[in-house]
Amino acid sequence: MMQRFLFGFAALALAASSAQAETLNNDTVVALVSAGLGDEAVIAKIDGSAAQFDTSTGALIALKNAGVSSAVIARMIAAGTAATVSANAAMSVDSPDPSVPHPAGVYMLADWLTPAKMAVIDATTSNQTKSGGFLGYALTGGIASMNFKTSIPNAHARVETSQPRPTFYFYFDQANQSLSNGARDGFWAAGSVTSPAQFSLVRFDVKKSSREAKVGSFNIGGAKSGVMDKDRIPFTYTMVAPGVYEARPEQALPAGEYGFLYSASTGGGVGIAGVGAMTSRIFDFSIQP
């Protein structure tokens, strides 16, 4: 008698555990509707269970074609929105722990502070390209190169450090699905930037009220766009979590203005008139003495 009681209790506990661990998805909702459960029962099940719904346009059309009512679909969308809000609420913009979710972007680790924190580096977008060396180009018949530089405003970056080899963290969309919807400036929205390898670390020449970096050249031998190899500052990076990379310059950097530069040419190429329509996004920082 006691054995049967214990067996029955264990079976009930297992069933309860399975029910508690159940996660609803689009297929389970369709199965509930196909079984004849009314909207009220299905909605109550959604409200009382963990869920992972696909609410893309195609998935919603498929649900409607499968006989799921608009009321149930609306509750599925609401459940997915609530889960996203909850996940975003758990994010941090300054936690020094790289395993803590951060909004997509580039961060500098300020581990010399007490307490340590991460400083987000907002991207500066530059659509302005300046040319230089035209006189030498003209006088030598194109043997000397004419250079093109991207320019960003202000003589100094907002984020600065006295550390010659600061640590940076790149957060991409693989780390959290919400990151693919855009970084603080919408940089990741296109989903085409997935690795620090797509960036160049460069040093800027400081002007009176701006900073400039070489992004192309043109001479009689041809045209080159993008940061030249000799102008790149080597840095290493490692993946510390899905979509999260730690990066550091290979050598100590002298005092100056720097930035991780990503350039996207939107057509036109490099020519005598300029470097086509090139948009550069720079995550800039300063090394102070």
C-alpha cells in the first residue's frame, strides 16, 4: 500500500514538474486551438505559462490560417513584448562584468575607478571627407598621392583614459536578440557588423576644432579606399561570450586621440573628386598623459 502511495506521489510530482517546465510556442498554441479549446482557455494558458512565440509577420499569418483567433494572437504578441521589456530591463550600461547583457555597442572598461564600470562610447558618424596633397599630385603628374581624410568634430573625445592599453568590449547582436534592433545610434541595425575584425583602430590628427584620419589615397597608379595598413594600430580581440568580444591594443598607446573606425562606402569609389559617398562611424576615445 505504501509503495503504491509513493509511486503515485512521485508520478504526480513528475507531472507537475513537467507542466511547470513547459514553454509554449506557436505550435503548442495551434495544437490547443485545434483541440477545441476556446479563446478564454488558451489565453489563460498563455498567461500562466512560460512562452517563446514567433510574432513575425509571416508567423502571424500562419497562425491566422491555422484558425487561431485574433484575440489569442494579440495575447501572444503581448506576451512576447513583455518578455522583451523584461530582458531589456536586466541590461546594464555600466556593469564591469562582460557577462552581464549590455545594449549593443562599444565600451571602455574603466577598471581604475572604484567601483569599476564600463563607459559606453557613442559612435560619431562622419559623412565629411577632406582631400589633401592636391598640389603635389598636380606638380608630379599624379606620381605623388592625393590623400582623403574623414573628419569628426571637436578636438577631443568625450571618453578618455590615462591607461596606455585600455580594455574594450564590443557587444553584437548574437549576444541578445534585441541587439539586432540597433545600438545606441542604430549602428548594428543592418546586422552586417558582427566582429571587431571589421574595425580599424586609428590615431587622429588633431586640428583646431576637429580630428582627421586618412581613409583613402589616389595617384597615377590607382586609388585606394579605407584605412591603409600602415595607418592601422594593431589590436587583439577574443570572444568572451556569444556576441561579446574583449579587445586591447597590442602595444601601449602614446597620449592622443584615437578611435575604432568602421567605413561603409555607399557608391562612387575613390576618385579625383573624392572618396565617393563614404560614411564612417567612429567610436572615439582619448589617451591622456
